[in-house]
Amino acid sequence: MSGSDTAPFLSQADDTDDGPAPGTPGLPGSMGKSEDPEVPDREGLQRITGLSSGRSALIVAVLCYINLLNYMDRFTVAGVLPDIEQFFDIGDSSSGLIQTVFISSYMVLAPVFGYLGDRYNRKYLMCGGIAFWSLVTLGSSFIPRERFWLLLLTRGLVGVGEASYSTIAPTLIADLFVADQRSRMLSVFYFAIPVGSGLGYIAGSKVKDAAGDWHWALRVTPGLGVVAVVLLFLVVREPPRGAVERHSDSPPLNPTSWWADLRALARNPSFILSSLGFTAVAFVTGSLALWAPAFLLRSRVVLGETPPCLPGDSCSSSDSLIFGLITCLTGVLGVGLGVEISRRLRRSNPRADPLVCAAGLLGSSPFLFLSLACARGSIVATYIFIFIGETLLSMNWAIVADILLYVVIPTRRSTAEAFQIVLSHLLGDAGSPYLIGLISDRLRQGWPPSFLSEFRALQFSLMLCAFMGALGGAAFLGAAIFIEGDRRRAQLHVQGLLREAGPADDRIVVPQRGRSTRVPVSSVLI
């Protein structure tokens, strides 16, 4: 058990200074310091982290459960969106605002938890955030129909729990595993995103049907959230930050100032470009997550397969259930396929990770466009193209997380996660649901009112997703240019072979016997 768990809550940083002695068998540095760190074996990992392999796997399982629960809650609202529109008597732009308010809150709070997560006990931060999120989610299910603004407020407060978790959980996995083990564990962790999203649609629609009231769909995840807090408290232990990656005779890494962290991240082109690529992923997934079930319902109405959803009626459709199942399946296929392809290509091409991400985004764009274009002719063809497009889109999730973890040093990874969350949501899914709904409403204003005009307006506005996917693919291609150099610099820094010069550093580089060395400015002046 790590000593960090006995530290006062939010009073001091985790204890990362207690490392094993140099030369410990199975640990990096036991065979002498080299340019690349040795990958510790199972026994070595246990000695570094103080946790057995079984306990580490159990911690990842708990983190996966909570990740699944977070995304399940996020998309339960999308699963009952037509009923919410009817209950509160709102249009498409107001419906899109529900997701936009949540993402905006999540985005603003992410840097706060990123800062705390790099310096304080991550386990207790997550416990507090998830407990608060559970209470707020439960409260949102009791809002009367004349208080739509209160629903927006509670959805914004739900962002506290998401921010406290999403910025911190991947860094725990990074401190438990290295190399291919880390990639596999991250792929398992990110399986929970599409599976949880799909379960959100399924739970929302099925619980509503069983209870006869959409409010009960929002009362499922709070109870599961209480279970998550208990599991976090009992199972999760803090591993020392960055210890599994550095040589045992290297000095431990100490946190730098927040501004120094931001400057270093801004000078990391692989991190910036991969974050921009992930922003496109967030834009597309955020738009589809909220609007795809409603779009499919409107398509069925136009095709005459489903009666229209009239005011005062419960919107009965199987599309939320079907889309949820597709999201689960494509997510598992896409994440697994992306990680496996990248792992195999990485043996011969060190730029495999960003190239696979680029291929996934560029490949998904035409299929998503075809799914929209075919919706008026065949709902089956639409589902087929959505399936292919979402599979290719899901290839990015685990790989992007892995890129961040190996191009950023351990003491600023939570900050990097927070920065990536802010960027991807600010320019991605914070505004995309509202933007799609706003474009749809504006298009409908110029057309005669009809079910066909409602369908066409949403169809044309969603075509923006295909264009954004192409831009994201270009950003990942740019990241491929810089990925090797940025990864090498991060490795050398963790091993103590590279030092960052801060703004207050008064040393300069001068040649000495054919080699460069840093000496104080004062000695040169003298």
C-alpha cells in the first residue's frame, strides 16, 4: 500500500520519492543507465508501485466501471431527448443547449482538477467529484416543466464529477503500467466510453418504457454512482508518479509551476496537434451522440415507418435502442482495432499512432456523409454507413490517450489531460450540439412547416460533421511529423538526462572541449 493513502486529504502531494534502490533486479537502471529505459517485468512493477499485478488490474477495472458510468449518464439524456423536448416544450436549439451547458462546465472545471491531480491525492479527488455528481443527477430528475433553466443548471453541475475523473484516471493507469501493458489497459479503459454511451441510450429508452415516465431514466446512474464511490475508496491505491518510467538511480520528478507546465505543453507540437485532431473527434461524436436518435426518428417518419411525435404524446421509437447497440459494438470494435493495428505497425513505424488516428478520421468522414445522404431512401443503408463510420471514428480513443502519456512527463499529465479536455470541448462538443440545432432551426425558418422540412434541416446541419472529420485527420498527419522527437525528449527528461531551463535560469550554454555545457552567466562575465 502506498503511503499516499495515509496523507491528509488535499494537504500534500503524493509520496513519489520512495523509490527502490539502484540495481534492483527487474527494474529500469538495474543493468546500467541507457538511452532507452528498460521495461520492468511483473515483479519489477510490483516493487515500484507497491501493488500486485492483480491489485493493479482490479484498480483498472474499477476505473473502467466509473468511466462507463460517466458516459452512460451523459447519454441517458440523449436517449430520451424527444420526451424532454415535449415535456419542456423546447426546440432543437434549446435541446442542443442541454449538452452544451454540461460540456462547457466540464471544460471550465477540467483545468482546476488537472492542477489538483498533478499535486494531491487523486483517489480522494475522484471520490468527492463522483459523490457530488450523483446527488446532482438525482436532483435533476425532479425538475418541474416550467423550470427548464434549472435542468440546464443541474446538467452544468454534473460536469464537476466528469472533470474530477476524466483528467485524473488515465494518469493512474500510466503510473501502474508501461509500454504495451499500458496500451492494452488504456484500450480496456476506453472501451467503456462507447459501451457506456450505448448503454445510456438503451437504459434511457428502456427505463422510460418500463416506468412510463422519462424522469426515471435519470434515477438509474446516481445509485450506481454510490457504488462507484465505495469501490474507489476501498480498492484504489495511489502509485508513485512516474516511478515505472524512470531509472531507479534517477532523481524523482518534482511538480513545476502551473505556468511552467502550460509553457512546456504549448511547445510540444505532438501534443497540440493530436489534441486538435481529437477536437474533431469530439465535435463529431458530440453531434452524433445527441442528434442521431432524433435524426433517425425523423427519417422513419418521412419514410412512413413511424407515426410522428405529436405534442402531449410519448415519443415511441426503437432508434435510441438500436443506435445504442450500434454505439456499443462499434466502440468495442473500433477501439480494439485501432490499438491492435497501431501496436503491430509501431514495430516498423514509430509514427504509427498518429497515422492510425488520421486514417480512422479520414476514413469515417465519407461513410458518415453517406449515412446522412441515404436516410431518406433507406434506413437500413443509413444504419450500415453509421456502423462503419463510427467504427473508424472509435479507433482514436485509446491511441490519443497513449500519445499524451508518452509525450508528456508524469508530473504534468493531469494538466495535459485538462488542457486537452478544454481544447477538444471548447472547439468540439461544447458547441457542436447547439450549433447543429441552431443551423437546423435557421434552415426550417425558410421552409414551409412539415415533417419533411424538420428532417431535411437536421440532415443538412449534420453534414458539417464530415467536414470536421477531414480537418481532424489533417491534424493527426501533422502530429506524425513531430511524434518521434517529442517522445524522445519526454523519455530523457523522466530518466534525468534532460533538464528544462526555466525562465529564471541564469545559465547559458558555452562550448567546452568540443562539448556544450551550462555555466553561470556570472562566471562568463568575470
